[in-house]
Amino acid sequence: MKEKILEKASDMFLTLGFKSVTMDDIAHDMAISKKTIYSHFNNKTSLVAECTQNIFHEIAQGIDHICSLSKNPIEELYEIKRFAMEHLKGEKSSPQYQLQKYYPKIHEDIRKKQFKMMQDCVVDNVKRGMAQGIYRENLNVPFISRIYFAGVNSIKDQKLFPLTHFPSHGLMDDYLEYHLRGIITPKGRKILNNLINSNQE
């Protein structure tokens, strides 16, 4: 039952937001009593903490799998973006914003884990792109990996990028293209342009 509660709560938190969903909502949706939920989780904060850990691990496993496929680095970044957006339901309810505002300790913990995971992934991606001649050979790899992480998190700030003007899916596409155009070679530009054109068809 605990796994079912985690699965349902995670789905509702991502769809509606961590603050918006109450324990009553989860109990009602699952047709169980709140007492059943509290027999597995002390309070909503502990439920949110376990849900965010679960979501993180699922995404991390998916990204590890994509990285193991040995795609070219540009395609790999687009595949990771697609997978993450699907898994996070496009972040329509801005769950990250609600998590940061109402559960700052949980948010900070998950952010540290995201940084470590993205560092490993992006550093490897950049080094392979340089070796294949699709990224510029004079890149400062630690800088590129950190500025990429900073940008991915900054575009989730709804004060800077309100959803009414910057829908999350299009915003991530724009950011990924912005990132890549700053580091690719002419050879990489052909791959990127082909990918963008094929995604628009």
C-alpha cells in the first residue's frame, strides 16, 4: 500500500503542485482513509520528501539509460530533455516552485542531488562532443556544465519566465538550443538544425 500511495501522491503533486494537494485529496482519490496514509507517513512533509526522492531516482535511472545508448551528444541532450519533460508532466503546475517555497529543506536536498547527477552527465556530454568535433575544442568544461545547470534551474523561476508567456516545454526547447549554439562547431550545427527541423515537422 505504501508504494501505491507514493505513486498516486507523486502523480498528483506533479500534476497539481506540492502545496495544492492535501492529504484529504490523496485519500479521496485513492478511496482510502487518511488514517491509512498516516500509518505509512508521519505527515505530509515526510510524504513529500519520499515522493521527491522517488521521482528523482526514476528520472536519474532514465537519464543513465539514455546516456548508455551512446547517441551523439546533441541528440542525447534532446532525448534527456524529452524524457524529463514527459516524466515531470511538463511542470504545468510549477511543482519545483511550490517545493522551493513551501518545502525549502527538501528542495535544497534534491537540488544538491540534481547538481551532482547533471554535472556527471553534462561533463561527459561536453567531453564527448569535443572529441567528436561537434562541440568547440577550446571549451571550459567545468564552466559549461555549471552554467547549463544554472540555466535549467533559472528558467523554472516563474517571476522571470511566467507560464502565460513562456510555456515550459517551449522554454526548455529554447534554452537547449541557446546552450548548444554557444558550444557547437559547423559540424554540430548541421546536426542541431536537422534535429530542430525534424522536431517541427
